[in-house]
Amino acid sequence: MSRLEKFAACSRVAFGAGLFLLLSSPARAIAQQFSEVAVGWTSIGPIPGEYGTIYRSGAIVRTSMGGAVSERLRLGATGIAVLFDSNVGRAVPCPSNGCPHPYYDRHAAATISIGGSGQLNIDARGRFYLNAGAGEYATFLGMTEFRLGVSGGAGTAVPIGTRLLATVQADFHSLFGQNAGPSHLLPLTVGLRF
């Protein structure tokens, strides 16, 4: 079984266990649970290239599901998916008057992650918070690269309904060990928590 197949199998087991816990929780615990969906833009880099280091940007989708442990602390699982362009250097013949600048072929690339996270409310109402987490990141750049990483950030949650909050969150994701993929992500997302 390849690493990708193992990762997919573990993800399905974790999702199934989380869904089972969610559906079997008592009503009081369900009232303290949350789900969040957010979209945004992220800076990605650096990615080593044949002609130097390349920084990119791309679209990001972030999902979170978890529950309150105390009045100020929430724990949960977070997943992200990032889609970005990767430029691959292409050699071109040099004319007699000198070589032109390097040429690049653009390829679609993606990074996905699943991991655990914690959120600490700064104020008693939970309008401002700090978050931190760790997980496994898979980057698809012609080959699949699996790496561990950590994240941290801050955000705000503003009520827009009875059990609905609008969120704005900025994070820093640091990925350990670099081969072909990015070393960090800097996303800014806007979402809904319910």
C-alpha cells in the first residue's frame, strides 16, 4: 500500500470516527460543537526552482470541526486545500547574440492538509482568538510529497445570526523538510462558523 493510499485510508477512518462522535453526542455537547467553512487567498513559498527560488500565491479552502473544552478553549480537526501554479523551467536554445531570459511552463499544483487544532479565545465573548495546530501536508507537484507541519494564527468571529458567526482568520503554516514543495503558507480566509 502506497503512502497516499495509507493517508487516504487514515483520513476516511478519522472522518468516520468524527462523524460517529458528532452523531452520538448528547444535545448539550452538540450545542457546544462548531463547524466552519472558509475561503481565501494564500502566499506560498519558497519553492526551489531550476532558475532560483519561486514564490507563488493561490486559492485556499479551510474547514474545521470541533467542540468547546472550556469557556475559552476549543479543540478540533482542520483541513485545508490550496490550489496554485507551479512554474517549471524550460531550456531554450541560445541564439548567437546571447541567451534570453528563462522560460517557464505553468503547471497546476495543490497542497492538502488534515490535522488537529486548538483555539484560545482572548476575550470572554470569543470575538478574538488565537489558534495553533499540527498536521500532515501532501503537496502534488508532479510527484506527491508528504510532510509534517505546524500552524498558528489569529482571527475574529462576529455574530451574524443566532448560531452563525462570520470569521476572518490569518495563519502561518510551516512545513518541515523541503524537497520540491513549499516551505510555508500564509493564508487569509473569510468564513462562516455554525
